[in-house]
Amino acid sequence: MRCRHCGALIPDDQLICPRCGTEVQMVPDYNPLDDVLAREVKGSVEGATRQIQTDNIRRYRSDSQSGNVNSTRVLEQSELDRIRQQYRGQPQYRSQQQYRGQPQYRSQTGSLRNESAEGSGARRNTDELRGQRRSTDEAQYQRESTGEIRRRQSTGPMRDQRQDTAQLRRIRQQKRLEAAKRKRRNLLITLFFILVLIGAGVYTAYQNSYTGMLNKGYRAVQSRDYTAAERYFERAIVKDKSRPEAYTGYAEVYLDQDDLESAEDVFLTAIETQPTNARIYQAVIDFYMDTEQPEKIAVLLQDCEDSGVLSAVSDYISAEPEFSLKEGTYSEVQEVALSSDTGGEIYYTTDGTEPTAQTGTKYTEPILLQTEGETEIRAVAVNSKGIPSVDVSKKYTIEFPIADAPAVTPSTGQYTEPEQITITVPEGYTAYYTIDGTVPDPSSSTTQKYTGPVTMPENAQTTFQAILVNDENGKTTEVTTRSYITTG
């Protein structure tokens, strides 16, 4: 639409003129010329029709040219009726018709219509009133004619302009949508490339990381490419030598080739370079447990001097057994008791062999040393996790005292009558003798066990020999020899 003050074009989405700043009035103001034209053209309340004077029209046109530069000419009645008929179909006319129902319209037009009705009812015929009304009617007619011309000149272009504006709006909206789509598409493409670059960087970093080297090493072990596996695990150790996973993987290379000793060397070398690393100690313990060598755990921890490591692996520590009897030589039967600070079970041997849970004797009561000679006791303690301690060995020697040669009576001599020969037998001993001059031997048939006095043979020369045998250890004493000659 155009501004009713300056004639500038106002966009449809604005309510203020961009040129003069006048507020747009959506509902046209009431124009009293409608009533005047209806009364003058189609008949007034007086029932007469009159023509507008030509000189008045010229005067009005001359006056309106100075007041309204947009007016061009005065329309004839027939043309004006045709324009009005067309105008009634426009939105502006409908808005004006609706506006006429408002109180403001009624208040504005009521006075004129009342004034006209009063003048008609009283039939005022004075020249002053008629001239005033004619002047008013002509002015209103001139303004109506000018408005119709403007509307006729602007209706068509305005409709085209509105159509053009709507089309431009659609084009602009479509362009904005396309621009937004392009922007989103470009943003998504940019984000995609950024994510690709980030992913490539993360992948590259991962492949060269400690974990990446480990995974490559294990894949090489699975494919039996042991040379490549060693290289990957060595690179992982270089990246972080304090972590045990690389050593475990490195040992796996040798275990897969049944080289247990080399696998163990991998861990022992790591322990030598990092004697305070509890995680590596734990890895070695796990290695010994997996390879069924729990007895080596005690040896490993026995050499550890770091309290932090020992505290971290305390569950695997098994204290060695303690002996109640010190090593040494004893002349009597002895008892040896065993114990362990970490509890568990104790196994021992008395023949010097290595004690284990499978080959040793389970300790339940003190060990009795009653055999003369040397005895070596080796014992090991096994904790609740089945970890054996270091075995402990003790040697004991039992040497029972030897009794003197047995006392035999009577003494050597010549006798006219046979006498009784007696042997003094101490407690804990048994006496054996012979009468043929041979040395007594408990296992020989010529040796007799002494149970009481023995009578000398008659008219004979006899050599009597006797010994004592310790009942506990079987040890024999020196031989006592007597010679007897009987003549009666």
C-alpha cells in the first residue's frame, strides 16, 4: 500500500511509512461525501436531482490542485459509479464498511446526518444555508473524486506490487532456506573431516602407545611371528618399563616355544633393575603359579629387602618352620618340635630329601630321635594359598654311652671242681657268651644269650667270652675273656 500522506510505498509487513514516519491506518476514515453524493446524484431527502455546476467543479479542481498534487481530473457520474462498483470488491472498501458499524463512525456521521435530516424536515430555503451546504457538498465531492482517482491509479499497481512482494518474499524465504541448508551441509562436512582427523590421530597415537604395542605383540604371538612379537614387547618396555604387562607378554613368547627358563629370565632381569616394583613382583608370582612352580615364590621373596614389596605380596609369604632343638650331638633320645608364624601345614623328611606336600611327612607331633647316629631333618611350611616356604634343614647326632666290658666271675684259674660262671648285666643291656673261644655274636648260632649262671665243663680247659648289647641301639661292649681248667 501507499502512504496516505506522502504517497510512498509501504511494505506489507510494516505499519509505519519509511519516508515520513506516519502510522498506517488500516481502516479508512469516514468520508461524508458518500451521503452527499447519494443525495445529490440519486436523490436527496427533498426528492430532487440536480447537476453540479461546471464552474464550481473548476473552482474545486483549482483548489484541490494546490492541496493535493496527486489529483488529475474530476470524474463523470457514470465513471464514478463504475469505480465505486469496482472498489466495493476491494479489501479497503470492506474494511470501511465494517468500520461504519463502529461507535466512532456512528458518532462522526451522526451529526451530519442529523443536520441533514433537520434541514430537510424544516425545509430551510435560505440562501445562506443552501450555499453553505452546496459548498460543503462540492468540497466533499471533490475529495471523493480525487480519492477515487487515486484508488483507481493505485489499485492495480498495488495488487501487482503485493503479488510481486509475496513472490519476492517466497523467493527470499526459499533462498534463506537454501542458504541454511548449505550452511548446515558445510558444517556437517567440516565436522566430518574434523572427526576423521581426530580419529586418525587417535588411531595413530593408539597404535604407537604402550597398549598398542602390547596388542600387536600378542597378535604376533598368535600368528607365531615370535621375532615381531619380541620387537613389539621390547618397544612397550621402552615406553614404560614400570608396567608388568610387557614383561608378561615377553615371557609368553618363550612359553609358547616351551622355553620355561628364558621366560623366567625375563622376569628376573626386570626384578634386578627394579627391586622395589611391587607390580613386577606380583607378575613374577603369577608366572610361578601359572607354571606350577610355587616353591620358587618363597625363594624370590626371601631375597627381597623392600618392605613395601613384602607388604604388597604378604598373602604369598610363607614363613619357614622353626625347630625347637638346636643342631648338635646328643647322648640320649631327643624330641624335635616344628612351628611356623604364618600357620598352614608343615611337611618334613628325616633322610635329607627335599620335603614337599607330596613327598614329605605331615607334621602332627614332635619328631623322636632314638637312633644312634646322625639324622637330618628338612621341613617346609605351606600357607593357606598353597605357597611353600623355604625348606629348613637341621642335623642331629645321637651317641649313646658304651658300658664297660661285662664283669665275669670267677676269674681265670684252675679248679678241681666245676664252678658256676656269672655275668653282671646292667639295666638296658643283654649279655651274650661263648665257651669255644670265639667272639660272641648275637646273630651267630654258637653264641648263647646269658640268662643265668653257667657251669664250667668238667676235666676240660675252657675259654669263656662275654659281651653286653645295648637294648636301645644294639651297640655292644668290649669282650670279657676268662680261661678255666678243671681237674676233678
